[in-house]
Amino acid sequence: MRKAWLVAGLAGGGSLSFLALLVVGTYMAAGNLGTGSAGSVDLAEGTVPAAYQSIVQDWGNLCSALNPALLAAQLYQESGFNPNAHSPADAQGIAQFIPGTWATHGLDGNGDGKRDVYDPADAIPSAATYDCKLASYVKKAAGNQTDNMLAAYNAGAYAVIKYNGIPPYRETQNYVKTIRSLEKSFAKPAGRVDPSQQAAGAIYFAQKKLGTPYLWGGNGTPEQGGRFDCSGLTKAAYESVGITLPRVANDQYNAGPHPQRSELLPGDLVFFSDDPTNSRAIRHVGIYVGGGYMIDAPRSNTVIRFDPIDTPDYFGATRVTRDGAQAVS
């Protein structure tokens, strides 16, 4: 939810005129989309909790099949960066090692004389080292070496070798696909494109909801009176143009690359948090519309409205459109 000190931005007919002009301009700009480039694999600022940023950046360059953004995406998929994670299958720590694998591949990454699966300073270097060992084991398998490495992390190197590539296990196939998609979210981007028609369509959806009362947990269903909370609104807006987002705000942050404040385009998701170092602490999201304003569902006892984004709790932004995500500088 938003802080109580936030105030509504524009009001009345003027706000609708402002947005109408914005949407028209966005559609016009959509005709100038570029292809962009894959960009750097260095970590984008703020995508990994500050305590782990340098470890992931350093160890993510251990071998050619790995990069820091990929390692970050893998850790996020495994545990959500939770160093104390423990699964029903007895997978442990931020990298979700099972005890037998940890006994063989766990490292004393910080040199304190202990190999602690629950210490990210040990577990992250161990994950990177294990990844690279797996890459060497499956290097002769058909297909992309990095994809095969991830498949081996999930299903074991034997399965990849047996099937000469990613094995036909739905869990493993989804694991590889999810991490390769998330990789783009954690990478420091490069390039720039104009906003897309998808972005304009998402803004248009949100525009039509202006004045709708806020509802905690609201997804806009008829049973909920068409009401939304912040991330319910952004999810529904992008679903209206064929883009599926996670449900909660701190997961939506990892749905694409991260433009800087000076690089924002209409349609970018903008995020807010009391902890500027940890994306998992994000508690609010809106859709940027230009001019320093967003459309958002702020909190209980308010309505969907325009709000300024330049507030002390501004965390960062994510570009979720398929074309726009290819080139963010």
C-alpha cells in the first residue's frame, strides 16, 4: 500500500485529457520500435538484495555457460533469495541444495572454516561452481549448453546425457524456460526503444478504471465489484494486451528489464519500497503514464487515480512489453 502522505496527482477532466493525449502519443511512437540488442549480463542495480549483489556478480562469471544475471535468476527461482529456505524435499538454503549434493559440492566460499548451506557466502559460490561442473558434464549434449546446465541442476546430469539435451520432464522444461526468461530481468540492460501498442493498451485499460474503489486482494472480478489492489490492477491491465504478470508487486518487478528513472516510458511498471536495497521488500506498483505520474490503486479508502512517482519510497521500474524489453538503456 502507498504511504498516507502521497497525494493524488491530476484530477477531473484535465487528467482525462492528459491521459488521452498520452495514449495517442504512445500509439504513434509504437510505429518506431527498434530491435535493440541483448545487452550486458552484468546485474542491474537493485535486482539482487544488497548483501548478495557482489557475490552473485563475482561468481556469476565463473564459466562461459554462466553469467551473473543467470545466476541471480536461478537463485530467485530456487528460493526467492531466502537464505533459510527449506523445501519438503529437504532442499536447503538460498540455492536449494539437497544434503547429498551439498556434501559433495558445498564450498567454504567466505573462508571462515565452515561449509554452511544456509550461509549465502558459501551457498552462492557453491551454486556457481556446481553449475559450471554440470556444464562440463553435459557439454556434448545437443542444444544450448546453458540450457542443458540448468536442466542438469534440476534433473541431474545423467538425465541430460541420457536424453541428449533437456529431458522430457515438464518440471525441468519449465525450470529452464523460467530461469532464461528471468535472466533478462536481472541483467543490466542496454539500448532504447519507443513505447509499444501493448504499453498503450495497458494504460488505456487502467484509464478506464480511474475512480474505482480500492480493494485489498482485488482482481477486478464481478464478485469483487470490479475492484483492484495495486498489483491486481497492473496484472489485469497487461493481461488485456496478452502479457501475463505474476500476482504480487515484488514478483512483478522481476518480469522484465529495469530502466532508469530518466529512461522511463509510458507503460513501464514503477515500484515503491521502504528498503531501497531489496526488491523483495517492494510493497506497491503502478503503471507509468508520463510526466512523472502513474495510474495506481493506492490503498484502502482511496480510488484508482493518478499519483506522482517521484517520492522518497520510489524503488525502480520494470519494462514488461516484449518489444520494449529488448532494448532498455
